[in-house]
Amino acid sequence: MKLHLAATAGLNTFTGYGEGYVLVNHVRHERSLLVLPDRIFTDWPATTFEQLAAAHLAALVPLAPEIVLLGTGARLRFPSREIIAPLTLARIGLEVMDVQAACRTYNILAAEERKVAAALLLG
């Protein structure tokens, strides 16, 4: 599916997605990644929901987002309290959803100039 959003010049936006991949600014990514309006981290070590650990989310704290959208793959799955604790302690909001919903929600929040981060598990 292709996504279209106006007024996001200069910001990273999701321009499409499909099974096992997302497009950020029309560039295809097939590995888990972190996307912020001004940065992309393609080396996020969390690869699958089963491998997700508190340290993976703790790595987002220094980036100081207001909210993290955790895309848990093709289906919605909720991580344990222990895994999300670093964000909770830092008072960073967390929304958990499937990858496609995370892409759509991210685009809306980025267009509103919110400090949003999308952490997507594509493996």
C-alpha cells in the first residue's frame, strides 16, 4: 500500500508498506528500524517480538521522543511491563500496534510536528 501525506517536506515519512517491509521516503527497508522525523536508525538490534528486550527500548530514551509507536510486526502483541519499563520511567508515552498502523499513526503525528518515534519490528 502507498501512503500519501502533504506538508511533510524535510521530514521522514512512511510512503508505503507491505508484508515484511516499509518504505521511508520511498526507500525500502526490510529490517527492523527506528524512524524519527529527523533521523532513521537502520541498525536497531531488536529484530523480532520474541527478541525484544528492555535495553532495546532504553536506547530510545536519549532521543527524547514524546511518544514511541511500537510496531510489533504483522499482528498486535503487547510486551511485558519489564520490557517497557525504561520508557515508563522516563515518562515517554508508548502505543503498541501492528506495523501498518504504526506507519499511518507516525505520519499523522509527524505532520503535527510531534516528537514521535516509530520502532518497527519487521523480522
